[in-house]
Amino acid sequence: MPRSSLNTFSISGNEINIIRSFWPRMACTTYRPDYYDELTSKTWTLNNGYLSNSSLGLLHRYIMRKWYGDEVFDYFTSEGYVIDHLNNDGMDCRITNLEFLKKNYNVAKGQAFDVDAKKIRFRIAVNIFKDFTTDCYQISIGCNDPICGTDSDGERFYIQSITLLYDCNYAIVINDAENILLQYESEGKITISNTHACDSRICKAIDVQLTEEEKNGAIVIRDGVPYLVLGTGNTFILSAHYDEGWIPPKKC
């Protein structure tokens, strides 16, 4: 009989959660029935921020091989590509968080975008996602600073988040994300027209009048609906989610 795993596994939607008692937090990957039994029969250890098993290797490489197949995986490996975690979290091995990237670009991302995004995330939270259903990328920008936009009638409004859609090379998306951070840090603004995005969506912040007591909290309830309280220095958006299934109107 196969050795029992020392991990605890659970399925939540289309994700597999992986836990071990002494880990600092939960790891995750994407659920698929054809490899679930094999993955959960093994013990996964955490080394330098990455999950690995003695027979299956690194979890992020295992998952990419399962989704892309041996031929594609071996081709990219032979061409000098490594597997990049889009959000720089080695414990997040969801297929939407993994992509092939030239090794030198991966190193550059780790030294520039990953560092800058973490430094400025309490002002704007910039994250990159891959939508595996469309094979497109998205940059999401959560606005912790009070950032204003203007509608078609010339009325100003506060922005909760901005999402940019890309149907182009991943390296171009990374470069845009870094430029967004640099422009905001130096000029205090975000210029969507300067990016290579195919499309964009802006989510307006909901204007909720707060009592003095509510201004010190993280969440307020109005008509049974919870709202996150931003702008007080107590609560922050760390990642605005991407829009799954968003199809580009045209090629980049």
C-alpha cells in the first residue's frame, strides 16, 4: 500500500488546499480529477518557499507538466524558460498563477516588479493574473489611495479598482505592470492609454456615509451588504481579482 501523506488536503471550488501543521500558511493548486489521487497520496514539503516531493519534484513544475503536456513542457525547458509565479508566491501553484518565462526575465521581475509591487501595495495593489479559460492576462489595480476618474458627463468619482486585459506576450504584461508602479510612484497617476492593454474596466468606489465609530472599523453593513472601509489607514485592498472569461475585443 502507498505511504499515507503527512499533509491535509481539501477541495474548495476548483482549488486544492494543502496544509501541514508547522507551515506558516496554506498552500494551494488547481483541482483536476486525473491527478488528484496521485498528488494527495504524496507528502509535500516546504523548502525555500516552494513545495516539493521526492518522487514528483516541485509542485509548480508538476502542475505545469500536467496542464501543458510533456512535449510543450520539455520544449520550453530546453529553450531556457523557467516557471514564474505571477504573484511571487511559491505556495500558490494554481495554474492561473503559473507561466513560462525566460530565466533572465524571471530574474528581472524578481528584482524589479515583485519588489516594487510589495513596497507600494498599501497605495495601489498591482497584481498580474492569467485567465486559463481565454489564455489572456490581466493586470488588476486595487486603489487604496483616493484616486479619481471622470465619467462621460464630466463627473468625478473615486475608483475602487482598474483591470487591464492583455492578449500578448507575458513579458510585455510584466513591463506594463512595472511601468504602472513607476508612474504612480513618481507622478501620482495611472495612464491607461500608455499601456499595451486590449481593453480596460474601471470599478467605481461606493460612496457610503460613515459614522465616527464606523470610520475606525474595517467593514460596514448597509441593507445587509458588507462594504470594505478604505482610506482610513486601517484596511487595504491587497489584490483585486481578475474577471474570468473576459474576451479581448481585438488583438494587441
